[in-house]
Amino acid sequence: MAPGKTIKAKIKKTLPVTGPQAPTVSELMLWYCMNTNTHGCRRIVVSRGRLRRFIWILLTLSAVGLILWQCAELVMSYYTASVSVTVQFQKLPFPAVTICNINPYKYSAMKEHLSELDKETKNALETLYGFSEGKSKVRRDADDWNATESKFLERIPLLKFEDLSKRTVTEIPSGNKRKIETSVFHQGSSMVNTGDPQDVVGFQLCDPNNSSDCAVYTFSSGVNAIQEWYKLHYMNIMAQIPLETKVNMGYSAEDLLLTCFFDGISCDTRNFTPFHHPLYGNCYTFNSGENGRVLTTSTGGSEYGLQVVLYIEEADYNPFLVTSTGAKIIVHDQHEYPFIEDIGTEIETATATSIGMHFTQSHKLSKPYSDCTETGTDIPVANLYNKSYSLQICLHSCFQRAMVDTCGCAQYAQPLPPGAEYCNYKKYPNWMYCYYKLHEKFVKEQLGCQQICKEACSFKEWTLTTSLAQWPSSVSEDWMLRVLSWDKGQKINKMLNKTDLANLVVFYKDLNERFISENPANNIVILLSNFGGQLGLWMSCSVVCVIEIIEVFFIDSFFIIMRRYWQKAKKWWNGQKAAPLQVNAPAKEGHDNPMCIDEDLPTFNTALHLPLPQENHMSRTPPPNYSTLQLDAAFTDPLPDMLEGRSH
Amino acid sequence: MNFKRYFIRVLHRLQKGPGYTYKELLVWYCDNTNTHGPKRIIREGPKKKVIWFFLTLLFASLVFWQWGILIYTYLSYSVSSSLSIGFKTMKFPAVTVCNASPYKYSKVRHLLKELDELTEAALERILQSKHGDAISAPPLNSSETVSQRLDLKLWNQIPLVLIDESDPDHPVIIDLFETNQSGSGTQPNNSSPALSNSGAPGCYDKWYILQSTSILSKVPLQERIRMGYQPEDMILACLYGAEPCSYRNFTQIYHPDHGNCYIFNWGMDEEALISSNPGAEFGLKLILDISQQDYIPYLTSTAGARLMLHEQKSFPFLKDQGIYAMSGTETSIGVLVDELERMGYPYSDCTMNGSDVPVKNLYNEYNTSYSIQACLRSCFQAQMFENCGCGHYLFPLPEGVNYCNNEDDPDWAYCYSSLRSSIRHRQFCIDSCKETCNDTQYKMTISMADWPSEASEDWIFHILSYERDLSTNVTLDRNGIIKLNIYFQEYNYRTISESAATTIVWLLSSLGGQFGFWMGGSVLCLIEFGEIIIDFLWITIINIISWCKGLKQKRAWAQYPDTPPTVSELVEAHTNLGFQYEDTITPCDEVPSPGALPPEPGTPPPKYDSLRVDPRAGIDSDSDVEAS
């Protein structure tokens, strides 16, 4: 036969084959059970006795259940991550070290801006606590008091609470006693019980447009109240000073750094990048990588780290703004913004602070394993800092944005968003009230910043071990101070005091880099092989079996049922036309008889697909009214290659 | 002969495959294999047959692809880490305490006298240069007389110079004791061995250390130990848990940087002490006296005790990992042992005991274990010897090498500083040293408080002075006294241990899982497949043989008309026999053996697909029935 003809004939013959071969669903099931590759099913059919069959049904069903359960567990645990820790010994990049003086600006340079504020602060202290810096000064201040108008206190009056429960207060400048009706915010009062309510000091912030809308902030100690009050005014004043002036008022690199060593080699102020921090003034970053070059160390130990001697001019400190002396340093990555106010380490004067570092690098898996962000581009908060994303940056940016939206101006401690300007009460008289309200909301997570901001997926961390020693030692103090004074001598003409100096050593304890990374615990290959293991263990099943099940239980059954209904409909239609033919019911029975009668216990022969016993002759043949039999007719046709395939 | 017969029989047995044509073989395989796909191919209708054929192919290729991934994963030797945190009874770490100053000034003054005088004079000179025109001012008379008094021998080896960088292109180098301006116009860092330092104190430190190193390296070790701080002077009180201890519990070690150091619980001769309770009460409490008055003024400007926690039998590298304790304070150190246990080769590139590192560990003389610091230092010392011909004073000596000093090796200091700043040499050492597989770090939480308090100061000083010197005078003061508490924290260990993420068991079960998932197969199925291939080969061989025989026969026929029975007939006989035999031993035979199926003419008409073979079976040949 020509190949084309064969195909044609084949198509012709097979065209009627539109559905499965079994005529009824139960036969299909039986056929499936006998021929499937999964294990339990066959047992059900070939088992003798009801009990045994029942047990097999139960077992098969439980195996299916177990498979479903275990596979569900596998899928649920798919997105878990395993942690791997690797340690590498290698040349390490030295981190950026940012050093700031705790005092932001030289007090002498700030005098002209702050003199009025300081005077009022002193006055307030005197009226509150009867504290004064000496008799003559008091008199002078008292004169000034009468002469000048106290504009700062007027704007935000400091209040002394006579009785918290009665809410009667004394206003500090005027001495007026009055009752307040507004809500009282206790700063920290939930933690500390303010035993004597008479000592409570606070200040009141009012919405200037609506004077009844006021908030009173109380503090358990006057120290906090005065500092907070001072800081508010200070930020107001600073917001009005242009950046350039502020930089000039701060400490220059030559002022701050006396000596510098790195990796056993001398370095100087050129290795430090200046950076202006709103709260800490001029800060200097060592190894900031600004020209694309990051220093590395190939040797651990204090000898090979960064050694600097800092000059802390204690006498030039602002007495109300800063109450501690020293410097603040932070070790960070070159691309990170140094949040020195949040996570800085303080350095004491007259001591040598040695900071040993261990380097740890961590990497988390992002979605769907955990909710972190790789670059921060998917966070709807604009990064106000010119540095790579971090959670801190996001929170600060988010707050600043909210501040600009609600109060119309930007908070001083954070960078300016485009088009905004810093708050000061010349232009924005109610910003402080607004700020406090907003900050309250921010802390209580009502602004939604904490929900929007996600942590960064990868971060570098330097674990610091800080230890202190006395420096200079009593015997070397003499020459040390002399030489350092000489060093400094070009600019100032005085002998240094050891409380003006701080020695700082930052070094790698060892060059082991710990790299902690999350890896997916599962991948699709492992998941599938686990599936395979489960399927195989309980039922010796595979994807093929699953496809079989779909094929038999859904597609074929559907066809059979459809055909049944089709035939019924046809019969009904025929019945409408002519007398109904009584063929279907007995034929089915007869057809089912040999294989599927339960009372006739399934013998081994039936299990082995044996045909019916000998005595069942051709007479038993059911009437050929099934569509399948048409197929049979097709197959008996001598089509050699098809026969071959069909029979095997 | 016997053997040959046996061999032939075996061959014949092997020949008995399930069919004698490729088609039969394939059909038989598809029908009888335990992998799930092939059976479907031959059991289904023609359309589905095609679908099943492609599905089977697809699954087979999927299986092979995933196997490739799995094997690749296995060969990448990844590890999985497990972390455990808690408290357990652990060995208390070895505690090394040193004084920041290596020697008592009173004992070494005679050696350093000249140097000190020189330094003082130089200082004087520098400080004077502040006044007036610093650089070009002629030396004052007073300093001239000073310099005449001094022995300038030391000076001339490494002169201190003042570099005027007011003109950055032509720095002027001025020797402090020479009136002439020597190195005008030379670049200090390139052409002459000058080290430029921005800060004068740092420069002094370095210079002084170089000089004193050279002087002290000539002093024998015993003498140097005697010049350092003695244990009974330094360790005033010691309490471990509830048990008193004394300076005798400390092992003395000579550390080149810090002089005499004392190690508690080093575990060299005795069993290491264990601590089974957290908290300061069960830790080590020490009171130290560092007697700051006796410091060498120019050598160390930092005052305090240097201490370090390390493992038993490891050398303390105080410069790297040591911390300071400040005098006049009580320093409390809470310890968390952070261990990292790693698998060795091939999982990670680390060394178990350092025996496979090409650098000879010079710290073996202390009987200490390998560490990366020891390796780096040994490597540096070896390079130092190679380049400069002598050993550096800070590191132990290899055999047959002497320490550098100014007399024997006049240019050692230059050689040393150029070697130290050479990136290439450092990189060489970093490359040749490997880290240890078990890495233990002691994480410390340090807190400080003033000690003794003003109220208790009196009696504490009295008692301690009495105990040390048996005198009623107070010989101690705030500047010298240090209290130390070292103890385990509530959680005293954090262990990260590695285990192989992919073992051979994992590999096998994953391979099995994949094969099972896609095709329901197992190793036996692979063996089945191998068997089929063998059969295939046999059939091929038989075909070739029969073809050859046929060819021969044709020729023979041309010669002899009567022929012997053909080979193919013989083969058929064999095949039939073997087929029945094979059928009974098929290992994972789930299909009911249709061998027993008699071809019945009176069989009822088939209702099932599988049964439909019957009518045809009667028509077909015997072997065909068996194959179905």
C-alpha cells in the first residue's frame, strides 16, 4: 500500500473513534484499575471478598490522602530559606569612618546668633531653679531682662506645673498663674513616675490659628525640658543660616585632626572628606571613596588600622545644646549615609579608644522569601539622601515628606526635599506644634512610614569591640602634649590640655570576612523530586499516572457520560417518533455480567485478564449496539501496522 | 574444552532475548517495562499513542535535564549551616594579661639613656623651630652644646628629619642636628629612606620604637624577662569562681610588644578550667597593678593593661585582638563564645591543623596551635630573612637566624619598612595562608565603672599594698590599679556548624525522586533498559551473522544444491526457548503474563482495549501472542 493511501485509510477508519473505548463509566474504571501503573487500584479490583476489597479501598484512599497532605506540606515549605555562613580570609576594604565633634559649631562663632536665646535660657533657669552663674551676672541679666523683650519665651512659654491634677501652671516669664485645658503629653511619664507633681516642667505648643488647640509637653526633669526647649529654638535659628556660614562656623579638618596614621603610613586631612551634618556640624569621613578609590587593609591589628588624635576644644562648647564632651564616630560603608545621631559611638577625651572590628556581610533573599528590598527603587518614598537605600534613610525621608505635606516646611535635621525649605517661625509660625503632632503620629506608627519602608536585603556590618585606656600615660603626658601643641602651634598659641585630646584607633581584629547569605532551601528540581519520592513511596505513581488519572477520570468519563445522555436524548427522540426499543437495559446487564458482578467473586483468572471460561461461547456476545464495537470492526480490518500497535 | 562449552552455553543463554526482531523487542519492552510512559504508548488509541509518545519523550528528557542539575548541585559541594545558641558547661577561655609598657623604665633606663637624651634634645629642637622662622633659623647655641654632648652614633643611623612641604614639589629635608640642608629637592618617599609623618608624636613613636628595638634586641631574653613586670608585682589578687588563685596560676610568656605577659588557664600543662555557671560570681576576678610611673615615656603613651581572651593552646596576638583596660576602673567583660565549625576540603578552603600550609609555623616553639595570625607572621619573618638577612624583633626566629640590630645590619630598618609597605609581599602571605576550619571568637560585652570608689579607696589600697610589699605605706594609686571581671554571659555559646548540604544519599533520593516523579522509574528500570540494549545488540549481531551466513549460503548454494538448516531457524528456536525462560524471571512484572492465554476461537467478543488482542492473537504468530 502506498503510504499516502495507508494514512488516508487509517484516518478514515479512526475517524469514528471520538471517545474512549469503554462503553460505561464503571467499565472505564475497571479498565483503568486493571491497566494503571499506580499500585493500590488494581488490588481493589482483584481482591476477593468484600472485607479485603474494603481494606484495599481504605488503604488506597489513605495513600492518596497522605500524598496530598505531604505534597501540600512540600509546597507550603517551598519558600523557606536556608542560611549559609562562609568565612573568607582576604584583603578587606576598610570601611568609611566618619568623625564628628559632639559640639556642632564653635560657640564663639555662634555667639552672635545665639546670644539672645542663651540669655533667656539663663533667665528661665534662674526663675525656675534660682540658679545663677554668679552674683554680678545675675544683676546684669536682670537688667537685660527688663530691657529686652523675651521673644523666645513668649513664643513658646515654659510652664511650671503647680499641680498636675488641677492643671494650674505658672508661666515662666510673666509669672502668671492660669489653668490649662489642653491635652498634656508626658514625655517619658509612662516609664518614670513623677512623684512630686510640683516639680513638673514643660512647655506649651499652640496652633496660632486656633489658640484653643494646644498641646502641653511635660518632662519629669527640668534638664530635659530646658534642653528640648532650647533645641527647638536652636533649630529655628539654624534653619535661617545659610549652609556656607554654618560650615565656616564649624570645625575645620585641621582643627579636629591632629595626627593621622593609616596602615602604618602617615595620612593627613586630605584623606578626609568633609560632610556637613545638620546636628553635628562639620564631620569628616575617612576613606569615603569619593574618588572611586577605597583603601584596603591586608593586615589586621591595631598597628595597621586608622589611628587619629582628635582635638576637642572643650572650652568652646555650647553649654545648653551639648552636655557631654568628646567626639562621635561611626563606621559605615562608603555608600551608606552615616546616621551619626542614631548609631554613633562616643569617644571620650583623655583616653585612647581602640575599636576592633569584625566584618560581616549579610544578604537576605528578597521576595517571595522575605519582605526586603534590593535597591529601594520599589519603595514609594523618594530617597532624600544621596546615598544607597537603607531603612533609616527611608524612614527619615518618609517623615520629611509628611512634614512638608502637612506643615509646609522641612524639618531641620533631615535633608531638604526639592522645592521645600527649612522651618523657621518667621515664615511658618505654627511649625513646631505641627512638628510635635506629626512626630507623635510617626512614633505611634500612624503615618504609615513603618509599613511602607522595608529593610534592605543586603547590608554590611562592622561589629565593634570598644575598649578604653588612659592616654596619654602620666609619664608620657608631658612630652606628648608639648609635641602636639607644637604641631598645632601654627594656628593656636597655647598649650594643649589632655582633656582636649582624644586618641582613636580603628582596626580590623582579623581579616576574616563572614558572609551570611540566605539561599533558597528548595528549588524546583528538589521540590519535584520530593514530589516524586512521595508519589512513589505511597502509590508508585508518577506524572504519567497523574495524566492517566486526568485522562480517565475527567476526559473519558465526561465523554462517556455525554454519550449516555446523547443516546438517551436520541432514544427519547426516537421514542417520540416510534415505539421505544427495549434494547439498552438488558444489553448493559449482559455486557457487564462476565466481569463486573461482585457476587461472582473475582477469580484469579479475572485478575489476570483471562477471558471468560470455556463454556461461555459466542452466544454470550452482546448485541453490537455500542459505538466501541464499531471500533472493533475497525480493528479487525487487516491494517497491519495498526493492528500491531493496538494489540500490544 | 569444558570451559568453552560452558562459555558457549552462556552465550546462547544470553542470546535468548524477548524477540528476534527490533520491533518485537521494542514492543515487548514497552509492554513489560515498569517505567510508566511506554506502556501507554502501545495500549492507547492511535491519537493518544502519538500524544503519549511525545509525552514519554518529554518526560525522559526532563528527567535527564533535572538529573544534570542535581549532579551539578552535588558536585558544587554546598554546605548547610545550623545555628545553636544556649548555655552549656564550657572551657573558660585562656586570659592573657599584659602591661601596656613592655619594661620597667627603672630597669632599662641605663640601656636607653643615650636614646632618651637624644630624643629629648631632638624634641627641644623641634619645639624651638616653632618660634621664628622654623626651617631656616640657625641652630641656637644651647642646642648646639647639647648636640655636642650627645653621642650621635645612634642618631646617624636613622636621623630624624624635618620636611618642609611649603613647596610641595621640592620638599626640603632638614636633619635636626645638622646645620646643612641635606636632601633638598629629593622626594622623601621615593628616593631616600625617609618616612614622612604628618603628626610629630606618631613620628616620634615610630622612630623611638625603631631605635629601642634595635637596642633591646641585643639584650638576651632572660635579661629582658627580668626587666619586665614580674607576676607578683602585677597580679595582686585573683579569684576564679569561689576558688582563690594567685600569680602562680599564670603561665609566663614573653611577648615582644608587651614584655612579660601572663596567661591564665592556658591549658598547656594542666587541664583547662571549666565554667558551668553564667555570671560574674563564677568568672575570673583579677586586680592588677600596672604602676604607670614606671612606664618608658617615649615608647608607650597609652597606659593600661592589655588583655585578650583566646582559646587554650593558642598564641595570644595582643596587637590584633587585645583590648585595653583602663586604670582606676573596674572593667566587666561578659563573654559569648562564637564558634564556627566548618567542613574541610572540598567544601571550603580551610585547614584543620595547618599542616597543609606551605609556611613553616614559627610559633610552634611555644607549642601553640596553628592560627592565621601565626601563619601571617611566620610568613613575614621568612620574607624578612630572605630580603634583609635578619629576623624582626617582634616575631619568633627561624632556625639559624639572628634578630636585626643596627650594628650587624645597618640598613635593616629601611628594609623592614619597605617590606612592610610592599603590597606584593603582603599579598603573597595572604595567598599562602589559609584560615582554620574551626574559628572561635570571643564576643565581649564590656562595661566600665570607677573603682575603687572614693569611700573604699583607702582601705583597698592599704590592704593591697600590705599584701604585696608587707608595708604599711600605700604604694598604690588610682593610676595604676585595675579590676577585671571576666565571666560567661547567660547565653555563652553561639555555634554555627556546617554540614554537607548534598550527600550521596541526598543525591540518590533526589535522582530517584525525579525519575519516579516523571516516569515512575527506578534503578531496576534502568537495568531493564540496559538489558534491552544488550538484547538489541544481540539481535544486531545475529542479524549480521545471519546476513553473512546468508551471503555465504548463496555462494554455497551456487555450489551445493542441498543446504543445511538456516541459522535463522536455529536462532528462532533459541529465541522461543529463552523467551519463556525470561518471562518467568522478569523482576518487576506487574502485567499479567499473557503467556498462559490460550488462543481461543470461541472467546467472547472483547469489551476492553486490552482484550481486543484476542481475536487477532488467533491470527497472529505464536511469539506475538506472548509478546502481548
